[in-house]
Amino acid sequence: METKREGEPYRWRFSIFPNMAGYQPPRRMCWAPSLSDFYSELPMSLSRRLVAAVSLLAVSASLAVAAPRILADVTGKWNVTVATPDGGTQASVMTITQKADSVTGTLESQLGTAPMAGVVKGDSLKFAFQLDMGGQALVVNGAGVLKDKDNMTGALDVSGMGVLPFTAVRQP
């Protein structure tokens, strides 16, 4: 038996029972609705918006995870200028060796030489060192941000003296 619906090509439908000629089996044999049934009822623009929102969320999450893994290279000798509380400046040289996200090195100033250690996260550097001031330890915690590959700004938290701003320029 051949039947044709408006706008469709010819189809052949066969049945051994004459009254079952137009019968089509269900798409699935489950009584519960599926998610595809729900989404097929939504307007196309809403389902496209949903897919776009989920895709955007996935991309932004992957970028947020990847961003901290990009580390700045701070290895080298840096000329550091620290602003003192009396309005003057103090010059020093910081030598840094970087391995992955950890840094080690030395700080040489008029007050002496001290070993330093710290970490790099993105374009930020956090470090600490300790100076011997006549038998008394002066603990200094520093944090800097790279402005570009050869310039850094930051602050030193000096115990007993407060927070002092600094700038650093990498030696060629």
C-alpha cells in the first residue's frame, strides 16, 4: 500500500493487518519522558542560549585554571630602590634564581647580605629574608608585581618600621 502525505515523498508501508497500515512504532519503549523530549519543546533560541552559556562557562573555567600556571621569569640580578620613612632611598641588589614557582637568592645592601626565599604566582613575587642588626633579627616580607619583564614594583613589610615601597629594575 502506498501513501503520500502533503509535502512528503512517497512511502511504502506494509502490514499484514489491514487496519494497522498507518501504525508507526514509538521512538522508544520507555514510559518516562527524556531530557531530549523536554529540550525539543523549548524554543530553538532558548536551547541555543543554554548551550552557549554552558560552553562559555566551560571555556572561562579552563582559562581560570590555566592562568596561574603561566609564571613570570624573575631570574637575574635586580637593582632595588627602597623608599625609607625619612623620605630618602636605600639601594640594594637582589639576585634571584627561579625553579618552577619557587625562588631563592640573596639581597645585598648597606645593612648586609641576607639569603632570601619566596614564590612566584603569575606575575607576582612574594619573598622573605632576615637581616642581622647587631645580634637582633630584622624580618622583612616582600611582595612585588612585574610591570613588564624588566621592571617590578612592590612593598617591603619591615618588622618595627612598617611598610616601605620599592621599585626594582633587572640588570642587563
